[in-house]
Amino acid sequence: MYKNSINFMLLFSRQGKLRLQKWYVPLSDKERKKISRDLVQTILARKPKMCSFLEWRDLKIVYKRYASLYFCCAVEDQDNELITLEIIHRYVELLDKYFGSVCELDIIFNFEKAYFILDEFLLGGEAQETSKKNVLKAIEQADLLQEEAEAPRSVLEEIGLT
Amino acid sequence: MSDVVEKTLTALPGLLSLDSQSTKLSSTSKLGNLIRGITELTSKHEEEKLIQRELTSIKEQVSSPNTSMRQMKELMVRAIYCEMLGYEASFSYIHAIKLAQQGTALEKRVGYLAVSLFLNESHELLLLLVNTVLKDLQSTNLIEVCMALTVVSQMFPKDMIPAILPLVEEKLNHPKEIIRRKAVLALYKFYLIAPNQVQHIHNKFRKALCDKDPGVMTASLHIYLQMIQENPEGYKDLTTSFVTILKQVVGGKLPMDFNYHSVPAPWLQIQLLRILLFCSTIFLCRDVAALCIHCVSLFFYCIQPLSSFPAILYESAKCIGNFVLSLKINLKYLGLKALTYVVQQHPKLALQHQMTIIECLDHPDLIIKRETLELLFRITNAQNVSVIVEKMLEFLPFLKIMLCCCIIYTLFIVLILFSYEEYTYAPDNEWFIETMSTVFSVGGDMMQPDIPNSFLKLLSEGFDSVEEDRKLRLFAVDSYVSLLQGEPGKLPQRFLQVISWVLGEYSYLREELEAATVLRLLAKLLDMKSTSSETKSWVLMAMTKLCEGGAGVSVTQEVCETYGSSLDTVLRQRAQELQHLSQDCELRARVLPRGAGLEPLEVDSSLSFLDGFVSEALAAGAAPYKAPHQRQEELAQAKALSLEPYGLSLPISMSSCSIADRQSPTLLSVSSGLSGDSPDLSHKGGSTTLKLDGVKRVWGREGYLSEREPVEESAHVEVPSPLQSPSQQGEADSSQSQTLTPIPTPQPEQEKQQLASSLFVGLGSQSSVCLMGKSESTTQRFRRKAKGTVSSSGASEQISNSLASTPSTANHLLCNNLLDSNITSDLAVSSLEQTSQLSQGPAAANGICDVELTGSDMSETSPTLIRDNGVVAADPAPHEDPDKLKDLCLRTHLPAEFSGLCHSEITPLCTNQTLDFSACHLQKEDSLALVAFIYNCILMFCSFQVSCVCDSPVQEARSHSVAVCQYSLTVKRPSVHVEVVGTASYQFPAGTPHSAQFSYKLPLTSFIRPLTVSTEEYGAMWLDFSHDTKQKLTLISDGQEPLTDTLNVLKKKLQLHVVEIIGMEGIVACRLLRDQPCLMHCRLHAGTLSVWLRSPVPDLPDCLMYHCQRALQEH
């Protein structure tokens, strides 16, 4: 079996509602539900002053709370906790830059955008691009498509080529 | 941390207030309505109803032909949302694929996203996506290509990789960096799921590594990390490149936007560091160390593997301190963790932080607490064991199952080890039994079964003193009887099993305790509902032991009646035993002698007593037994006739032979030979009868007959002897005084200090910490530590025997003096876990191997001036070209006895300002010699000592001279690559000792020698060997005779001995130094070579198979 560095990423609210879930390891629906239920419960039970790391099954769980939203990442045992915490933070920075002072509502109503950003930042469980500028550039280019959906095809291609 | 983000996030209300945000949010959309609808609901039930309604409506719309792609996109987003809330929307999966296929770019994007969220890698619908991906990869629209590559890197059906591989490969040359980056990541994914598919593009990975875009380069590192982990050998040449990249990153050469809070590309740094740790870092030790220190202070990544470099350790100790003392809880956690890693080798580090550690023990966060306990466990020694155990027990009830198991287990090891080793010191009997009772009752059924087992073993084997043993057992009996008299229903099953065993075995020790009382107590257990049937059979066993002399007849009778007809066969068996044995005293005494725990039990594992039965069955026409793998093999061969020659000569009357050799492959080939098809038979007939005759002669009856005897022997299963403690308690007391702070302090502080002093006692001495070999449990690397034991005697004589030139007498004297300075050092023999990437299936070449070095031989040569100059000139840049020069120069120092032999390239192992350490290996007929060259670069005398398993004598090297040590290597346990790790310690006359570590890796093939046997001997040996492996290898088919060609290649590359080639088959033999044979049988089959390797040595066939494969592939 191969190993990705990040096994999955979950975003959930203080009420325990999932806001985003991304799985980088193949798991059945049932397992996914069980894992997220277990983890959400465990993490919500922890107090604010406690540390951001857990050892859970054979994974390391790294989580951080931003306002009402918890970001939680599961990594392999040999991975570094601190660097994972910074991955979470960089993702939050990206969201913040994209939405402009991001809040939970942005993520709820535009969760597909949040997924797009995540896909540009992490790919297949590994960090793909750590430059903030490059990630946002990629997203903006794809978004331009959306806005000018009615524009003729050749223009699209030009945008793509720039 | 960016405070701005946090502030903006906290400033906003957590709950939904929709009015203010409505412009930004798509509140008018249907998704908006859905989300709003859900938030207004109060109960879970209502939510369910709403979502079901929503799903029905989505379902209707997606299947309607009038729905436009644009609407479809909207619907898909809603479906994703419903799935996220935990409601299944599987009907939409197929539509997601359709959307990805038919939509325009922006709809595609949602389609692909939905696919990647809905389906996992193994979903069958994914096959439908392949065409879409293919089309998009060829699109002229970059965004579409990006989307396709993104989805490919996340999930793609393994079987379909070949279909898109060329297109993805092509993208590596794309002008846009984002495409190149994604293509590299897609290939990384392919590499992970199907490594053999991307083998041919390794060169392109190199190009990606050199890409001018840092993103593409970073992406390629994922692949390299993976590949280097699997084969560190293969990428040594890249090490310098990685170091250069790391230097550039650290030096801030990357664009500013890669910075993360003013740290240049931290993720990239960590990634590079990880790679370098797998490469031969030791070689580049100095360079990397400097960089590591930088990184370590940032991210603390590498503490564990790096802690062996003293320089780094010193630096990191400082930052561990900062971390541990930090007020930020996350840093504290990491500090504790790092401390846990290093404390084994450097227990004194813990001393500096003892008060912090004590505070952490009372931390409200259980995770911190647990980490602290883990740390304490690492520093456990005989003196503080009871305090630490007490702390751990306090903690037990709060832990989750998994943690609990870990702790209990470790705790138990501590207990066992110390009770063996320091019995007088360690806790007394009562303490021991009571602690274990607590462990059992709290740990309950979650703990691994080997814990109670080892506890029982400990009880039955006892310690040195008979009296102590008796007391211990007696106390256990007393304590368990009182437990049973209390509320046994609350005790976990495992504990009940332990209790019944102990009572059955030892309750006779307490004379005033009547067997009948115990029996009644045990019978009570049987009546409890909660008792599992496993426990019941333990109880019944105990009762059988106790029912002597008609004690408690009524109880036994009753029990027998109840369970004699139980549906559980085990229970019924036990009940029957109880009944019979309780009536027949004599038999009972023979079957269950009292206090027989210590006598080894004889078990006939070959089941020879069944031979009569088996041969009868065979005579009656039953099929002979075949092991599962043989059955499988037979299935595979069912269609083709086996042509194995040694199959034919066997007597066809199988009944006589099958008992003797159930495992033998020959039987199998007989049976498959008999059942073979006609085409192959005729083919065989065509290959002349002459050969068949030859076969008969070769594999004659004699060869087989000689194999018949060994079945008789019966195996002895002996209870292993108690654990031996690896070393004794050191001079612990001397250091104790340093740990205590003498300044008077207020009361609570004093308590803590008292605790500290009891916890950290005995830490000063190194030996107390490595007492238990705990290193193995933490390092998790494949490293094993062993103390060098062989003393270095007779060094001076050997020096005087030196071959090339005679050293001056002055040196001689100095040398003798220096012999006294005994520098201890360790050897770490490590083996690298290797998964052969080249093989089709998962190769099984894993394992730990031991390399044994024997004998050392030294000589010193004084080089000529010219050579000196050459080397000095080369020295400033040791990693570059001058290596060749040095190689030439060092070659001249090879001992004369080796001059005729071919030797490997001389590789530098470790280089620093003073020493230049290189080595090469030579293949001698009967051994493998490792020759190490130590070159003293500076103008001073220097004494040194090289230690592997055996310490070499301390030797002295004059300035600019080369000393040569020679070792003979043998392999204890085979593995694909063998690595010798050792330490060179050296000292200047008036200086402190230094040491440098080195490792030298060589393939297993260096240890392989031809084995000359005749075909008869081969046949006899074949049956003897129990470890085997089979695989199909590619054939070298450029010549007339593919089999002969292939075997010749193997013979040339791996030094095998081709015994004989008969028609389509060939037999080959070789041996692993010194004399561990391995036999190989090859057969041409459908254009491939079926190879079957057998050997008495475990792992050897697998490793050799790997090398055969490599050899043929490289050809």
C-alpha cells in the first residue's frame, strides 16, 4: 500500500456540521462517515487551551480552530505536525485572500470554490503549490471562464494561454 | 500566524446572519435556499425530511432530458451539499460524469469536482471518465487540460493508466509551468499506484527536477522522496543537487511569494531534508548539518534521525529547551516529543528540564500528559521505576483504548525487566502483584494477549531464588482468592483467565486453603453470564488441576454435567477431561504433574504419529496432502505439462513417499506431469529419448532415498529462558547529586522537586538508560544497536606484519601507548527495507540483516611525496572530480595480497577536515573483504580506531599518510542490500576524541559465489530446502538459445554456477558466503522464464530473485 502524506482534510463548524471534506485515501462511504463522526466528537470535546495535535488510530491529527470553524488534517505518523499546522494556516490565508476576509458563510455558500482552491493547493495528498500568488492566479484564471462563459471560444483560449 | 485572519474570523458571528452578506452570497440561488432552509430547522428529523425532498427533486431534474448543462451544474452542487451532510445521492454520480464530459469548461469544472468528491479510486463508474480525460488532455484550452490533470492526480483507475500515460508524459514539456507541475504530480500518483508503468520515464523526472520553475521542481521531489526511500543507492549522484537546492532555498534565492511568514519555502526545505536523510547523508554530513541546524530550529523535523550527529544535537538541544519552555502549548508538545527522541542517547538533556516535565505531568491536556509519560518511560531505570509506574497507573483510567494498550504494554516491559534484573532493588512481591492486578483490571480486555501470557510465564519461571518465587506465587494466590470472593463479575475476561490459571497451578501452595473452596469459587465464575466461553475453558482447565483426591466432587460433577453437552466443542472437551481425570487419579498425576511448569514440553510438530493413519488413507486412494501454495501452483500448471526432470524419476507409488516429504515439489511435478496435456508430451518426445535417460539417471532413486530419514525427529518446544538484561546498572548514584537543586523552596515547589528527584534519579549515567534496549521501540527505523565486543588484541603484531612498507619504530611505540586509550563505540548494522520497484508483483526482499565482520588486519603505508601533493590539492573540494585522483592514489595502498583481485570503486565514506575515510570491497573466492582507507589530511599525528562489530585496534596515522584496515564480511541474514555502519574514532595526541560515522552499502550479489555441485547432489539438496520463491522473469531472446543466453547472463553477473541445461529447463546453484546454498530451477514457459529458487536460509530466495530480475532487466 502506498502512503500519501495527507490522508484527509475536514472542515466543520462548532456545532459539528461538516463544511468541507476531502479524502486522499480510498475509503468506503461508511468508513468516511465513521471517521468524521469520531473525529468531530473528539476534537469538539477539547478545550481551547489544549494543543492542536492528537494521535488517533495510526494517524496524526492536526487541527486548528478559526472562529467558528475547525480545520482538521490527518497525516501519516512520520509527518511533521507543525508543518501540517502551517498547511492549514496557508489554506486559511488563501481562502481569506480569495474571499476577502473569509467567514464561515463564505465557505458554506461557496463550498465548491473552497474545493477549487484546495485542489490547487493540495493535490493527491501532497502540497502542490505553496506560493500564494500562483494558487490564486490559477483560480482566477479558471474563474474568468465562469464570468465570460458566453464569450466566444477563441477568447477563452487566449485567456488560457496568458 | 497572521493575526489579521484570526481577527476577521472572530469578528464575524459564528451563526448565520444572512442579511448583511446577501450581496456576496448566492442567496437567490436554490443552493442558498436549501442552506437557509436547513439552518432554520431545529430537529434532525426535519432536516432529514427536507433533504429527502430536495434529493427527490434533484433526481427528477437530472434525469429529465430538458435539463440544460447549466442547470445540471447547479443541481450537482446541491447534490454535493447533500452528500456532505451525510445523505446519499448515488443517482447523481453518473450525471456528474456526464457533466464533466459534455459541459463547457465551467460546467466541466463542477462535473470533475463532483466526480472527485463522489467516487473513490476503486469505483467502477470511474472507467466512464477515461474518455473524457483523454479528450480534455488533448484540448487546446489550458484550463481544461488542468482540470483533467487534477482529476487524474487524485483518482484514476489503475488499469487505464497506459491509455493516458503518453499524453501526460507529453505534458512534461508543456510551456506552461502549471501544466508541467500537474503532469509531474499525476505521474507521481501513477508511480504510487503502479510503479512499473512509469519506470521508463525516470529520466524525465530528472528534467522536472531541473525545471526552472520552483513549483515543478518541488512537485518532482515527491517522486524522488518515494524513489529514494525505496532505493537510496540509485540516486546517490543526486545528493549534491539536493544539497545545492536546499542551500539556494535557505539562502533566499526563491521568489518572495514562496515565503511563508518570512521563512523561505518551509515545505520545500522539509521535503529536501527528508530526501537527504535517506540519501547518504553521512557522506555529506558537514554540509547538511549546517543546513539542518537551520531547519531544525524552525520545524523540528529531523530530531530523531539526526540526533546521532553530535553537532546538530547540541544545537537542537538548545531549541528543544526553547520549545519545552514555550508558553505556546503546541510548541511545548513538540518540545516534549523531541525530547523523547533524544533523551535515550542523551539522558542528561532531560535533567535540564525536569521541573518543566513535572509541571507537564499535571497538565490539563491529556495529550501533553501522555507525551510526558512517554518521556518518563524513556528514562525509566531501576531506581525510579516505582514512581513512574505509579504515575502511569494514575493516568490509566483516562486513556482511550489504544493509548491504554500502549502504556500498559510498555509498563509491563518495565516491570518485567526490572524485576528480573534488579530484584533486590525493585518493588517487592506485593507491589508487583498488586500493580499487575490494577493493570489487568483497568486495561481489561483491550490489552494484547501477550501481556497476560508473559505475566504467567514470569510467574511460572520465577526468579533466581526459590523462596522468593514461592512467596510471589503465594501472594498471587492470596490476592486472587480475595478478589474472587469479592465481585468477580466486574473483572475483565483476560484477568479472570489469569486468575484461574494461577489458582489452578499454585493454590496448593497455601496449605490452609482447601481445594474445594477454590473449586467453588471457580464454579461461581462459570455461572456468571458475562463469562466468555474462552474464559470458561480456562476455568475448567484450572478445575481439572484442582480436583485431586476427591475434593469438591459434587461441584465437579455438576460442572461436568452442565458442560459435558455444551455446544461449544472446546468446552465439551474440557468438561470431558475434567470428568475423566477427576475419577482417575493416576492418570491425572501423569498428565498434570504438579509444578511442572519449568519442564520443557515435547511437541511432535511433524505429527509423525499420524504417519500410519496417513499411509492407510493413501493406500485407500486418498489424494496426498499438498500445501496451499503447491495447490495453487498446480492449478496454474494444470494446462501445461510440467517438464521438471526430477519429477519423472520418482516412484509412482506415492503412498510410500508422501509421508516423508509432504512439502516436496517433486511430488507435485509427478502429479502434474501425469495429468499433463498431450501437445507438450509430444514436444517432449521430440526432444530425443536420450535426454530422458539422462534425467532418469540423474534423478535416480538413490537421491530420493537418502532423504527419507529426517522425518522421525520430533521438535522440542522449549520455554525460552528469561530475558537477559543487556547491561547493568551504571554508576547511577554519582550523578544523583547533580540533579537536585539545593536551594530551599516553598512547600509545593519542594514536593515537585521531591518528585523530580525521584523521577530523574540515576539519569546521569548512560548505561541506565539503554538498559532495556528501548531504542528499538522508538526509533522505528530499521536500526539495531550492538555493542562492539571483540577486543582488539594483538594489534601491534599485525602492524608489524604490514605488507607494503615497515613503519618506523617511533610510530610503533606511540601506537602501543595509544592502545590503552579505549574508545568505546557502537556499531549500527542496518538494513534497508527494499521493495523492488522493478518487479511485477510486490517483491519480498524485506528484512533485517546482520552483517558480521570478523577479523581485522591492519597495515600502514607511508606514501610518497608526490601522492601527498595530489591529495592535498584535491582536498578542499572533496566531493568533486578529485575523487578519481584519490581513487587512483588510494588504489596503490591496497594490500599486496589483493593486487590480483578486482575490487570495487573506492568510495569516500566520510570526509572532514582531518580525516578522509574511504572504502572498497574485494571479492575473494571464499570471502568478501572490506578495505577501509583512512587518510589523515592534516599535519599532525593522529590516532584512530575504526569500529564495526569488532573494534579495530587503535591505530596511529601520521600526517598525510594512509592507513588501511581490512575486514572480512559475511551475511547473517540476507537482504537485498547490505549496509555496514560503523564509527571511526580518532584522537590527536593532545586533543579530545572525535568520531565520524560512516556507512558502506553493497548489494547482496557481492556475497554470492558459484556452488559447484553435480546434478545428483542438486536433486538431493533440493528436497531439503524449505524456503522458496517463484517468479516469472523476462527472457533474453536475442540469440538462438534463449535459455542458455539468459543463464549465461545470470552466471556472468551474479556468479552463479550452471549445473546442467536439459531441454527447456536449467538448474543453477550458488551459495551465499560462506556456505549457505541456494538452488535455482528455470524453465522456459510461454516466452518467459519461470524461476524457482530454494534455499535453507529464509529471505535468501527472495533477495536473489530480486537481483536476478535486476540483472536481466539491465541487460
